[in-house]
Amino acid sequence: MSTPPKRATNVSKCYSPVILPQSPATVSSHKNLTGLPRVARDIVADLFNNIQRWNDNHIRGANLAKSIAQLKTNNINDYSNILENLTSDLYNVVQTLSGICEAFDFLSNQMKSLIKLHKKTTPLFISMQDEQLAEFIDAISTAYKGEFKVKKFVLENIAHARNKNEIMFYAICWAHQQNINLETNIKLEALLTETGHRKIV
């Protein structure tokens, strides 16, 4: 009968630890970070701040769309001053969202230009390739621009809905942002973590 092989008693001698380089975002504070990493970090911060602005206006628009839906549900032929004011307020929200989409485009182009300037073979930070930074920002920008088209569609149609089902459809279209999905949010979190805005716990 053969004897079982002996288990290794000192595994640590077999492997040497892997030491990863530190990201400039963790070595330096935001104040001291310089050069292209600082520019990239600022671009991601601006992206995040514009998404927060989008969220505020999305909620405001959802409340307005709900009010319009309630008004039209009570009287499908309602074209009162109240409806006009609500629609005007929703128009202003959509205009603000349009400006935010322009900011997303600008930030996406900024990151693409920054990547072209980075001539070193090492990445700007640590885990993501430079091209990934640009790809993620572009994907996020595309998602929000797709959602903007939905918001604009709702604005153009909700006050002229012909029945209750149509009204509810438009209100739901505004509320449920189908283009901004889990993948979009994961990409945002990855960018925030990579550039040092989110701490790894």
C-alpha cells in the first residue's frame, strides 16, 4: 500500500510576495497631485459632479411629469395655465439636462486628448489602462445622452397625451432611466476608485 504524499509544511518559502506599484492618487493628496494624473482626476470629479446635477434635475422633472400626468388624468382635455406652467418648468429642466450632456461630451473629449498626450508605457494610475479611462467616460456620456433623448421625447408629448395610458407611459418613461443601468454605475464607481475619489476598503 503506497503512502500518501507529504503536505508542504512551509508554503511561504515557495512563493514570494507580489508588490504592486502605488497609484499616484493614493501616494499624493488631491492638493499635491500634479501633471496628467491630476488632470485626469479633475475630469472624473467634474463627471461625477455633473451626474449629481443630472440626478437633481431628473428628480425635479419626475415630479413635474407626475403633476402633469395627474392633471391630464383628471381631465384629458386640460390645457389650463397650470398645465402650461408645469410644461414650461419641465422645458427648463430639459434645457438644463441638455447643458449637462454637452459637459459630458466635453469631458469625454478632454480625456481622449489627455490619453494622447501621455507618452509613457506605464498607466496614469494603477489598475486601468489609459484607454479604459477614456472608454468608460465615453460610455457614461453615451448612456446619459441616450437618456436625454427620452426626456426630450417626454417633454414634447406628455401635455398632448390622448388617453390615461399614454399619460402614464410618458411619466414612467421619465422616471425609469433605462439607458442609465447598473453597468453605467459600475463604470462610474471604477473611475472614482481608480482616480482616488473612492477609497478601497
